[in-house]
Amino acid sequence: MEGLMSKALRTVGMIAGVVALTFALPGVGTAVGVSASTASTVTAVATAVSAAASVGSQLLVKKPGMQGSVNQVSIGANQPIPYGMGRCFYAGSQLHDVGYGGKVGKTRNPYLSKAFVWSGGGPIDGIESFQMDWQTVPFSGTSALGYYNSWLYAHHQLGQRPEPVALTGPWGAMPDWGAAYKLSGMAASMISFRFDRKNKVWANGIPAFGIIGRFARVYDPRSDSTYPGGEGTHRFDDEDTFTFDRNVALNAITYARGRFAIDPATGAQTMRVNGCGFPFDDFDWPQWVAFANTCEANGWNCDGHVYDGPGISTWDNLKRICAAGAAVPVISGGLLSVRFQSPKVALDTITVEDFADGERVAPGTRTYKDRINTIVPKYRSEANKWEYVQSKAIRIQSYVDIDAGEEKEEELLCELVTDKDQAAQLGGYELFARRELTGVSYPLKPRLWYARLGEAYHLTDPETGLDHLLVVAAISKDIATATVTLTFESETTAKHALALAMTGTAPPPPTLIPPGEADGDAWAGGETFDSSVVTFDTTTFTFDEA
């Protein structure tokens, strides 16, 4: 009977699709179910506990902190590998920087070449533009046009596995760089600059620069004809079949899968370069597909970078990605699943007949400290040089009134979000979630043994006054007593329409200086003195023009 009930619940969950789904909040933490069972005999197993943190609680789980900066160059020989998703700007991870060329005219070593990695997980979809001082520089082939013509060159690669040739500069061989430096699987560029003492270009230094890219190609089970209900050529074990999509869920799936290097001799996947490394059978696919459908319906994209390397948690990175879709990854029933914001329907009704012996806990409200009434979303704005900027504060006046008129404000960092309305919607969901009941805990009979994280139930209890739609946030099982204790959070259906109707406000963009204006100002200042003789007090220094 228990097996039939479990099968029935799974079937209902699959049919319900987007509606009968899980519950999650942006950047709030992870509910993880971990089952323990190894022993020589069944009698040696006293209990198996699945511990999960309440997703709504701000006190139990620390949010992953902000990672890196997309508009500042990172430099190093053994630095973390960037992984780009969606469409965004990136200033690059610099690997090489060398001046060379001997003496040309009166200029020694007039050439400067810099190698940058933009993203692992290649080939990426494409490099949309190269920008200097946040303005697009046109190119013909590898040579810049306009103001930077003959002074700036860029050789790009998208990250084939393997790359056929290494990046090069326009002036032949360069020190400490050669044909073996192919950077296979890495979207990368060799950016080269020419200098001349008689030309004003670069007189004010090299401006800030980087690329706007369309980054990771992703796996979509809906486009895989081998997946039930799927249609298309995508294959989970073949990255060459992936296609570009900014959808939050698809980028989360692909990062959870991991991105791998290819052995050029055998064509086989070898070392994992980015991501977690979950195999196909470890995914709770109905949940992930429903999450992808929800992100698509909401227009929620994942745009930005995470970084992989020693000491960096890939699980925290997965949480960062999911947070862009108001979601959190969880381990449920031994599978990688996801809890996310969407309307719920109850899979079953829990009544007094289902209660087991033990204490029933039903808090009447959250703590005063936890109940904020104003939230300020912060997102990355293309119009503001891709810096994090604040959108307008989201305030619910009825919440302020309940809190005796006191405005309790928090800032919400939407780390991989570049759209002001998406940031506002995530902020709205966070604000509503902070008013949901949490910590509702009930010991239940074996009929609910197979309940899973994120499933919705309607619970009625005349003794505590509970009569609510609730979502499973934590599970604890006691084999000895055949009791399952479910911890719930309340689910308010009306919040979804309100949150998704919210819009953000972008701050005014800065004024950009046309290319060359700063160089012209610096050059004009330099022409007011004789550059061959400079006098300090009574000492004269003469520069050797030879």
C-alpha cells in the first residue's frame, strides 16, 4: 500500500507539472535530505534521518557571498576558472602580459600582447562585442577600425575541444608563448596593442576593456528525444549538442552536470573543468523540467559568471545560479532536485487521522526581527557599466502597519541578474516569503513516509487551528517507530501574481567619453613643454633620443 501511495504521489506530481511544484526563495539556503543506511543487518539500523534546513529561515543557513567582479580584470597564473552564463560583460582573467618587438623607429618594444580567458565550458555561443571604456570597438577581422585602427588587435577563440591552433598576436612570435598554449575548451582572446612615442593613442593609458559575450551552451531535456516528452537532438552526455539559452534552470542543470575537457586522442570526456559532476540518473528530472518551464514563462534569465577552483564550493555556485530563478537546489529522495517559486496544489490532505505520537509544533508567526517589510533589490546594470545598482525599494504598506509603522529594510543582491524587473520580482518573492509561517512540525504515520521535500499538502488541525496549504521543508524518519516528522512552511497562493507584477527602476546611466578624447587631453597637456629637456631646480636631465 505504501509503495502504491508513493507511486501515486509521484504520478500526480509529474502530471501537475508547473503547478504542483516546489517552494524556494532567492539566496536563502539549502534544504538537503541525506539518508543514512549501512549496516550488516536491518536491526542494526535504529533510525535514518534526513536533515534539512528550513528554506524560509534566515537564521539557519548562510547565503553564499558575492563572487568576483565582471568589470575588473583578475590576474594570475593559477587562478579560478571563470564560467560564463547568459549574456553579460566580462573584463577577463588575464594569463599572459608581455611587451616585445625590439626597437621600431624610436620606440623600444612597441608591442604589448595580453591573453585573457573569458569562460570555461566552451565553445561558448559567441563574442558579441569588444568594448573599451564601455563602448563597442568595431573590427575588421582581428584589426580595430576607427580611432584604434592599426593600434589595437584582437584574436578570439570560442573554446573548441580541442582548439586547432593557439592564439597569436599580429607581429609574429612573442616571448613565453607558443603553439602549445591552445587553451582548449576556453573562450579566450589575445589582445594586442601597438605603441609609438609620436602618436597620442594610449597617451592616457589603456582604457578599461572587455567583451560582451553570449556564453554557455546548455542542455535542455525538453530538446532531447531520448527523454520522455522531449523532442530534439540534445544529449546529456554530448556537450556538442548543447545550444545557447539564458534560462536559469537550464544553466543550473548544465552546471550541475559539469563541463569536461576532451582527450584529443580518444575523443572521450576526461577532467571536469567547471561544475558539480552529477550524472544523469541523479537528477529529479520532472522537477527540473518544471523549473525550466517556470523560468521560461517568467522570462527569468541567468547572466553572469561563477568561478571554479580550489576552495570554491560548486554547491554554493549552484545555489547562486538557482537563486536567479527564486530557487534553491536540494537533495530529495537521493536525487538532485530543486525548490522554486510557483503556484502549488495540494497532493493530499493531512488530518488528525494521520498524526502520530509526539509533539506537534505550529508557530503562530515569525519572529519580529525576521519579518521585514521593505526590500531593495540590487542587480547588475548594463546601462551603468555593468555595476551592481539598486532598484527602487519594494515596500508593502500593510506589513509596515502591522509592524507599528516601523520600516524594516534589507538589501537583496541578485548576483546573476541583469534585468531590473526580474530583480524586483525576486525581491517581491523574498519579501512575501519572510511573512510565511515556518517551523510547522508534525510527527505523522507511515502513510506520509514517502513525502518529499517541496511537495505541497493541505493540513488541518482543530487543536492548533491550522488549516493551511503547506510545503515540506524538512524530513526526519524514525524506522523504529515507523514515524516520519515533516517540517512545513506555509504557502500563500496570492503572492505569485503580486510578485510577478512588480517592476524595477534603473538609475540614470553615466555619460560616456568618446574614444580618444581622454588621449587628446593628455596629449595636449604633454605638448606644452620640450620633451627632450626637463629641468628640476638647478639639475638638468637630457633624455637620449637614440
